[in-house]
Amino acid sequence: MQIHLDNRLLSVAKLVLPGKAVADIGTDHNCLPVYLVMNGISPKVIASDKARGPFNNACQLVELLSLDKQIDMRFGDGLQILRPGEVTTICISGMGGHLISNIIADSLDVAVTTKRLVLQPQNNISSLRRYLVDNGWRIVAEDIAVDRGFYYQIIAAERGAMQLSDEQAEFGPCLLANKHPLLFEYMQLKLADLCALIDQISDKQGPNVQERLQVLLLKANQIEYILGKLRKE
Ligand SMILES: C[S@@+](CC[C@H](N)C(=O)[O-])C[C@H]1O[C@@H](n2cnc3c(N)ncnc32)[C@H](O)[C@@H]1O
């Protein structure tokens, strides 16, 4: 049986360090662990979830595919299910950026013993990058995946120091440096969303409308500036 991964999770899989143990925190459907072991990318995956329903379904899939020697199912919250140094890569995908940084912060002693974090935040992406850099990680690789019209950023981080500009926090130091082939259209879409939002609220009244408008206009200008630079390069 072949397991089909969508582009988002394929990008996560590509950033995993091959040949070594992996943890997938909040695995839900368990597609990533199954893909990693069935394709010989990882010899062993620890897969966890803190919700009973997804966890039980994930266990059933492991049983059905007779993968219980390669996929170790653990029920629990965040990185608490791991012992220090147990895995080389920790994947956390499909969750908000704040939740991902909280999961890392809550078990920092375990997180720092892994070689690489592979993270796919659904939102608050710049806050997650800031959290990483402020807490001794450097961003070593990034990707953008597009799936059914939605764009996703994927971040790989390892221990080390780096500086991060506002531009890099928002659109990724590696994505910008490598001019990722999807970056331009991703930023154009972000700009179109922002402009629509600015249009929507520009004739509204209210205590915080002007402040909110200023923030949105600043963001739109920032994107236009980066797009201009990318066009010239
Ligand atoms: C939207 S799903 C994402 C599933 C999969 N990682 C993906 O990217 O497709 C989020 C899953 O994370 C689980 N989850 C949320 N917070 C968690 C935590 N602190 N520890 C473990 N699992 C968590 C949820 O129960 C849910 O099954």
C-alpha cells in the first residue's frame, strides 16, 4: 500500500534528516509517520497526539499496516512524550505558530536535545520565527508548499545563533535568500488579501480603526517594497 501525502506534508517530509529517528507531535491521521517509514526515510518514528479520537485512529492505521515496530505511538501533550535525545528530528505541523512555540517552550530541555525542528505553522509565522531566533535556534532551510489554493511555509531550525529582520521574520530568511519559486506569487496573494482588508475597514469608524489601518498599510508597503526588490534582482 502506498501512502499519499499532500504537498504541505511532502515539504515537511523533505526537511526531515534522513536515516534517523523522528517524532511527529500532533500526528492526527498519522500520514507523515507512515510515509517516512514506508519510504525508508526514517527507520523509526514516534507519533503522538493529545486527543483520544485522532490518537486511536492513528494507532489503528499502524496496526492495519503492521508498522508497530517502526512507529511508536504515544498519547500525550507536546514534547512530554519524548525523552531527551530520543529523536534527531521533531516535526510539528498543522498548528498555529503560537501553539507550536508554546509546545517547544514547555519542554525546552527536550527540544534542545534534538538536531532539527521541522515546523509548519498555520498562522503567526513571524512570531514563531522570532521565538526560534530569540531562543537559540537558527533557521537552516525553508519551503513553501501550495495545496488546493492554500500556501504554507515550512521551517527547519537547528541550534545556533542568527539575526532576523522584520522582512525575514515574515517571509523567511531562506525563502528570501534563495528566491523560492513560489515566494513571489505567495507575496502577491498576501498583498491582495491585505489590500482587500484595508478597503473593507478604511471607511469604518471605531476606537481602534485608525491604528489597525496604519498597521495594515505598513505591512502592505513592506510587501510592495520586497516585491519591488525581487522584481529587480
Ligand atoms: C490540525 S491537526 C494537524 C495534523 C498533522 N500534524 C498535519 O499537519 O496534518 C493538529 C493535531 O495536533 C493535535 N495537538 C494539538 N495540540 C497538541 C499538543 N500540545 N500535543 C500533542 N498533540 C496536539 C490535535 O489533537 C490534532 O490532532
